[in-house]
Amino acid sequence: MMEDMITTIFVLCDELLKALNIKEDPQVKMNNAEVMTVGLVAAYFFGGHHDRLPTGIRAKAETLTPALEGLVPA
């Protein structure tokens, strides 16, 4: 159930970005749809707690942590 929902969220994010003609930076390690999916999954399933994400998703999200530090108010 959760895997199907995560896949659906990713596909919707990816299709939205394509429809809006949003281009990826060539240096990215995670594409825009993946970033959006991590945030939405954390919000929907885990009350916004990224630390409670499943291991595979958390590993992807942790690659963003250094880049995001200081951008989000504490």
C-alpha cells in the first residue's frame, strides 16, 4: 500500500514537472521529482518527520541535508 502511494506521488511529481517544462540541473544527485516525493511522503505518512522515513528513502534524503542546512528556519 505505502509503496504504491509513494510510486504514485513520484509519478505525479515527475509528470507535473514535465508539464511545467522544469529542467534539471546537470549536477543534481537527486532529481526534482525525488526531492518533492521525499517531502510529500514525510509529510503524509510521518507527520513531517524525515527521520522516520524508511531507510531507502532516508538515504536519498540525507544526500540533501548538507545543501539544505541554513535554508530552513529552525
